[in-house]
Amino acid sequence: MDGESGGTASSTTNGDDPYALANAALDRGGFESDPVETAARLDADDPLSGFADRFSVPGDVLYMDGNSLGPASDAALASLDRVVDEWRELLIGGWTDADPPWFEVGERIGSALAPLVGADPAEVVVGNSITVNVHTLVGTFLDELLAGNGPDRTEHAAADGTWAPGGNPDVDPAVLVNDLDFPSDHYAIRAQLRSRGIDPEEKLRTVESRDGRTIDPADVEAALAEHDDVGIVFMPTALYRSGQLFDVERVARAAHDAGAYAGFDAAHSVGAVPHAFADAGVDFAVWCTYKYLNAGPGSIGALFVAERHHGLTPALAGWWGHEKATQFEMNLTYTPADSAGAWQIGTPPLLAAAPLEGSVETLREAGIERIRAKSLALTDFLIASVDERLPDVSVGTPRDRDARGGHVALEHPDAERLSTALTDRGVVVDFRPPNVVRVCPAAPYTSFADVLEVVDRIEAILETGAHEAYATSEGGVT
Ligand SMILES: Cc1ncc(COP(=O)(O)O)c(C=O)c1O
């Protein structure tokens, strides 16, 4: 019967959707009622509102920078305290006698992260940092390609032994990236190409953005059609500047159809957006835990390697990736663990991993689907408010929810000074050259009233010209 069902997740009339009012504001191009009232109703109905009290954000601060460094939480500090106590009390014995033992920390916390990325527990491990993990994983798959092993084109099975661009096994593999990537990834990939005698000027192939903000997935497909030597497609799940969210499954399918592995930098989505890496056919992925996973500054990195690739020898091998059962036999020959654990390298930094255990528990309790629903509502609400009240600010983040990650890029010609003025007024945001203020209303600890307050303060700064009192710097990306 007409009108009885068929509502979508973002249906504006669905009484079960606590965030419908925020979604409606963007869909209708404006607020139906007073935004202050709307924010109050959204906050009152928000099933995640109780989580904010578990995070340490000073009362006078509006923290909109959780996409750079998430705040401390009670659970993260408790798991850190536990490990510090274990160190004090057990000393070296902590590796085996702590409860749980430190020895398998990488695998154990990796298993806890696996549901957030749609993976089996053995496919995720925590270790190293993003940059190091790009080195070891891109290096590993370059080695596979140089040995003639590409992804199976139909079933994604590893190593079919026949990878040869255009039928020529002497052609070196290329890596496909894009020109809006985080720079460190390019540095690492170039180094891995160079160390195999492959010229990055030729073989680091770059998809160019058409608008300086986003990458059109059709352009990734076109690059694959144009160059038959691409052996690895390495893309972000979400761009660090504009926050564009990629269609991981589409990119992975395009890569495999072209005989290339599909790898992702998921730093800007894990913990904010649910992923299904295994089902999407992703070969490998890397991410950090200090952004949306709230594990603290410099906290340990994380990686995913699809099960079909377990058993490969990592490019950067180390004893912590050795098969666990025989690691302490101290053999001089390396036997890789038969899991993603093989891509660990050296002793895990326990104190940089400990907070993650607690923070992941908090996120799992909140539920990644609910986090995503609220995050979209918060960014809908922010974008609708900017559209309505800030005529000199434009939104550089896709309005399409399927293509939007967890933060919003606000563009303004004086973005650097605006961002300093905001930070001076208790709104912590960050500036990304040349013209972007990134605003991240992270779902676990941000309210709709907070978002409104941020817009109020931007409006006040721009109306009074308060930002013009600040100097610009020559500083770059941090
Ligand atoms: C998208 C992305 N990739 C890579 C990195 C580098 O990470 P790391 O310094 O942990 O190696 C960052 C750091 O913020 C990032 O945002």
C-alpha cells in the first residue's frame, strides 16, 4: 500500500530514525523550524548522547579535530593504566603472565578491530605505523608481481603465477595512486619502487582530481584501462582534505578486473564508517588508531591482509611477524605467521597499544552503524547550517552521503586565519592548505548543539572580521 513502507535509512518521516530532522535539513535545503530547537530535539533523541561523558574534552572546548587526534576516554585511560601497573608489578613477566599476556597484543587487539572493518580476526593486526605498513605491504605485493603473481581475476585467489602486463613478463609493475593522497603514502611507495630498481617517475601512476577536491572513480577505471602495467591500485578510503569517501568495492573490483591488487589507506574512515573489506575483495589496508579510534598520540598502527594472502613473506620481515609457536626458538630462518600477524616487524610498543584496547571497546559498545548514522546526521546538520548562514564559506565535501566521510571541509579564502581565530575561541579545528578548515563533529562525543555553536562562532568571526587580526604562516601540512 502507498506510503506504508519503503522509507530509506535517511527518510525524513521515519519516526524510528532519531536523526531524521538533521537529514531533512540538508535534503530540504534548510531548517523547517528553529535550528536551536532542532538541535535540542536531536540531542534529546540521540541514542549515543551518553557517550560524551566518557571522553575527556575540557568543558570550554568544542573539539572538532578528532579526525587528526581523538580525545582520551575513560576506557582508553583504564586500559593504559592496567598495562602500566602490569609493567610495574610483573616486569618482564608481563609478556607471558599479564592477563591477558602482552605477547599476543597485536593479534588480540587486531581481532577486536576486525568487526569494524568487516574482516576475520586473523586478517587484522595492530603494529608499526601507517607509513611503515605502506612500505611493507606495497613492498610485499610488488614482490609478488615481480614473481609473476597477480590477483586471480575471477575469485581473488592469490598468486596465479601468470601476471605479465600485455603478456610481457619483463614489464615492471606500476602502482596507481591519486594526486590528493596523503604525501607520506607516496613517499613510501616511491621508496619501495626505487628499492626494486623501478623508476617511480614512470611507475607511480597518478589519477588526477578534476576539481582539486575529489577523485572520480571513473577516472581510476579509465587509468586502469589506459595502463596495462598497473599491479597495485592504492587508494584512500577517504581523502584527508575533502573527506570524500571512496566506494571501496568499486575500486577493488576495477583493480581486480585489471589484474591489479587493491590496497587502501583507511586512516580517515576506520572508526567513523563501517567497512566490509573481506566482502569487498580488498587485498590489504592500513590505518592509524589515533584519529577516530581515539587511542592517543602516536598510537600503534593497524593493517588488514586478506586471508588468501596469508603465508606470503612480508617485504619488511622481523621477528615479531614470525610464526608465534616457534618465535622464541630463535631460528635464523624466518617463518612468517600464517595470518596478518606476519606483517608485524619488531616488538610492539605496548604503551602505544594499551589505550586502543579500551577505546575500541567503547566504540563497539556505541556500535559502528549507529556511529555512522549519527556522524552523517551531524555533518548533514553542519552543511545545512553553513549553507543557510555562511554565504562566504563553501563546502568542499561531497553532499552525497555515500561519498562523505566523517569530517567537513569548509572552504574560505582566508581559511588559515579563520582556523586560528576559531582555535583561539575554543573551537579546535585544523587548517589544510590552501583554503580548507576541516571540521570534524565526531559522533561519540559531539552534540548537535555543539555543531550549532561552531557555526555561531564562525559567523561571528567572519561578520566582525576578527580573523583579520591574525598572521598567516608559511607552515605546511601536519
Ligand atoms: C591518510 C593518512 N595516511 C598516512 C598518514 C601517516 O601516518 P603515520 O604518521 O602514522 O605513518 C596520515 C597521518 O595523519 C594520514 O592522515
